[in-house]
Amino acid sequence: MAPEDSDLALSERPRVGGLAFFTSLFALIVISLLNLPLLPALFFGTGPSRLAHFFLGMLPGFFLAMYCIQGKYSVLVHEFKHSVISGLVGNRAKGLKINKDSGQFSYMYSRSTAAYNAFIALAPYWLPLFTTLSLLIAFSLWRANPVNFCIAVGVGYGTDLIMNLRDISPRQTDLTLIRGGYSIGLAYVIAMNLALLSFLLAGIMQGSFGLMYLVKSLWHIMLFLARLGGLPV
């Protein structure tokens, strides 16, 4: 019988990814494919200006990620993202090792949380850590100043974009231990990043209206598809 808990390091675990993971992957692909074509409808009024300032803010974000967050600091961020998702699903951390070019986060999981191991493994490639921090700071300091707000969020997103994508490689066990292999892990990372970006851009261009526009549009599309399939709605 398998033990109730396991504290194996990520690199020592067998392949992960079950029904919840693949359902999530399918949902993210659908959301991305539906959301991205909706974004041009929000490109009016203040949209172009806010997007320009957002992209301007991404430039120092790129610089920060490429030249300042290197070596042990980069590894620390990578492993911290594993730990964030692990902690959120209720696992207990067991250890964290940080070296110049490699690191290892280990945690104890149970049968009830084992389904989340795939999400934990892929966390460093999609978790918007710096974007979230920049949103909190921008909302606290510049909610009434769209220019500063968009630039600040751009800095956070630019940092995340580089850090989330630069470690992607077929040699990364985080990606290859996913059931289905590297291609499935990569597909999840791309779909998650596109889905998150679609909501972020909607919020940047039109604030809460933009976010509600995407949510309502998705809801109406799902209702239409349900009716098309003969489901009672």
C-alpha cells in the first residue's frame, strides 16, 4: 500500500497530472481562444494610451529580470513559486535548498492533495508573482493615476514574463514529469499565461469594465454552446 504522505523532492517524484490537471488545461485553452479575440473590442477611448504605458513599464521589468534577478536570487524565486502553490493547497513544506544554478523545494503531500502536484510543479512558469505585487502597490498608491498605475503593473508583468519563460527547457524535470511529457507541460504553461494575460490586458485597457466584459462574454458564449448542445439552461 502506498504511504499516506510523501516528502519527496520535486525531482524525485513520479509523473503527475490527473483528471483535475487535464480538465484545467482544457479550460485554459478554451478561455484563451475565446478571450483573445474579444480584446480588440476594448481598444477604444483610453485603451491605447494605457496599453502604451503598460508596455513602456515592461522594459524596466525586462531589465530587472535579466540583469538583477540572477543566480541564487532567480533560483530562490523559482523555488518560492513552488512553495506558494504547495502551501495554498495545504501541503507542509519540508525543505528548501538554493544553489547558484539549481534549487530544490520538498514538501509533504497526502492522498487528498496529490492531485495538485502537477500545478505545483508548473507554478514557476505561470505564477504572476511580481505582477500581483505590482498590482497591490499600484492600487494602493496610484489607483487615481492611470499612467503610473499602468507603468507599475507593466514593470511587474515584464519581470514575470522573463522569469516565467527563461527556464523552460526539455531538461527541466518540472515539465518532463508531467503525465504526457514536456509537450503537455509546455501547453499548460502557454495556455495559463495567455489566459492570465487576456484578463490583465482587459483590466489595463478598461479597468473593471474590461474584466466584466470578458466574464460576461464568456458566460454568454457558454450559454450559447449549451443551448446548441441541447442542454437545459
